[in-house]
Amino acid sequence: MENVQAGNWYLGDPLTKQGHELEDFREFSSGRPAHVSDRLTVPIDEPGRRLDFSTAGAGATPIVHVRVATLFAEMAPSDVQLIPVSIKGCPDEYLILVATRLVRCIDDEASEEVLYWKPEDERPDKLGMYRSVFGMRIDPAQVGDAKVFRPWGWSGVLIVSQDIKAALERANVTGAEFEEV
């Protein structure tokens, strides 16, 4: 989760080499490997202090500095995909962090509030899926060996293991904020 504060930069949606928005910006938060053929560019929508961990645009795509990407690659190589991006006006190396695992682990009973799409919502494409999750809690028994993942049904959330959280804190990574689930 990104810690958004005044004075920090805010990144826009990743763009193709031609400057077009991607067909599906949710590709980076689906919990599956992303398919990108060309190098992407990320615009700076709001200038400010550069962060080691940011989210870009409407899709809340994680953008990480190379030192953070290295940490993820070393600690969870089978759980992440790292896609190099160019950030306009920024000489440092940044990458999109894609969690490549989707884990069915939300504990409905332990979570504060879980709502599902119902027939009266008139969204048959979402019927029975999560509509909202407040105070999310997960069932650790369902997580297995995953260290970085997206929860099935609520994939806008990026979950990292306790050891990765501790490593990010030891490295004084800017922009990252954690909430226990």
C-alpha cells in the first residue's frame, strides 16, 4: 500500500511507447503474470519527492525503485514479475511490481465487513463476487508458501509476508505503508 502525502510525486497510468493508455490497466493487479511487449513509460502527474514504492494511476500499479525490486526478486522470485519502465524526467531505474499469485484466502468471518454482489445489484457479471471488503483478514492456512500475492476476489490489495515487510522497513523504503491482515 502506498503512503500518499503532500510533497511526494504522484504517478499516472503506464503508457505504451506510442503514448497510449493500456487496454487493461488491471493487468498488473490481476494476480497473474502480465503480458507486455514494449517498454512502458510512466508520467509524473504531480511532481514532488521521488518514492521507492509508489502506485501509478487508476489501477494502483506498484512502481518500485530498482533497490526495492531487487529485494522482491531475492526474497520472492516465484511470486513476482518485474517490468522495467521509464519515468519521464527521472534518471533512476524503476520497475512495475506484478504479484503473479492469486490466493483464495479472505476470511469472511474474521473480516470487519464483507459484501457480495447480489441479483438486485443488476450486475450479473459480478454476481456472488466481493463487492467490498472492510477490515480484511486472511486465513494464513490458505496462503501456503506465497510471500507476495493478491487475494482472490479483492485483487486491488497487495499482500506481502512478514519477512518481506521487515526487510522493506530495514531498507527504509519510502512510500510503503503496511496494514496487518
